Amino acid sequence: MWASVVAAAALIGVTVALVVVQVNDGDEPGRRPGPRADGTVSPTPSPETYPSESPQEETTALSSPSASSRELPAGYESFVDPQGFRIAMPVGWTREAVPSEYGIDVVNYRSPTGERRLQVFEVAEATAQESFELLLSPQTPKAPGFEQLAMYDLTGVDVTGASLEYLVDAIRGEPDVGAWHVVDARFEASDGDRYAIIAYGRDDDGRDDEFELASTGVEWFCPPEWTCDAQ
């Protein structure tokens, strides 16, 4: 589990090829549903609830070196998504997906209260530097209250990338919880493609839970149609 104090050193080791996040009109950044990266996607998807246990044979076939060497945090489950990738998320969350013009669908997992979210999508930019330069450039509109807190290198076995931590006052389509705390990890996975795993949560309940959500997701991630056997 990452603590916000030590996340700079541990946020999952990598030199990520991540995509820049853009936040327009109060949306969260970084989703890549086509040529846009502004967090707006249509149509609105319908939530789907999935069993808490993925088929054992699929889970075994997709266990990665990093994942197989550690246990999931209490309350988490390993899940093979219909898009083909494996992820880890808290038990009992719902899933929704939005078609993307680039790569896999944009997939969102939400807590029962809607106050926490884990987002997964495939990014188009070639490097983390390009992605963050785009996000942080003066030309990129930001959501109200956008405040960059820190940027970290990812340090892990199977991915190379980086992570951006920031706050926003509101995210379009999400509950009004006050400030949102976001940990946005973007990385090149073992299949050579680039993905984003972004954790969202209210800021007033502490920040460690977003770090744990994002780090567990990245450490347990296995790309579509890829076998992540222990080495």
C-alpha cells in the first residue's frame, strides 16, 4: 500500500510512456475515447455488475510476476475484464464501459456510493513526457481548482511509466463531494502498448486510498491477450 508520503519512491517502478491528461469543462483528464483527451465521452454507459470471482483458469493464466509475489490488499479481487485485461479492484464495485476510437474501451469501476472510481483505458501518446506536457501546457483547459500535487516515477516489474497526483474541485457527471483527489498512472505494459489506470476519490477522507487503488491496479494489470506468468 502506498502512503502519500512515500509514494514518490514507490508508486510502481517504471519510466512510463504515458498519455497526457486533459481536463475540460470540469471533466477528469486523460481519457482517450478517440482524438479527444478531455474526459468527455458519449454515449453515457450503463453500469454492469460482475461476479466478484473471475474464472480460476483465467486468473491463473494471467498472473504477473509482480502480482504473484504478493497478496491483494484485504477487500480486493482479481478480475478479468470483458475487454481482455486483468485488473484488481475492491470487491462489490460496478463496471461500465464507453466505446473508444483508440484501443480498448474506456472502462470505469465505481464504488457503491459513487465516491470512488478506478478508470482504465489505452492511451495514444507515445511517451509520458508528451502526455504530461500536453496536460500541463497553458493551452490545455483545466477543471476548476486543478492543482498539481506531485509527479512520480513508477517502479515495478512489468511496466514502465509515471504517475501524476492532483486535485480538482469537480468532475462532470460525478457526485459533488468537494475536492477530488486523483492519482493518474500511465505506463507501457508488457505487450508494448500504453495504458492508463486512474484512481479518483474524495480528498477529505485522506489520500492513501487513492494511492492504494492505483498502485494495486497497476501491479495486478495484465494486458489483453497477454499471458503474465510468474518468472
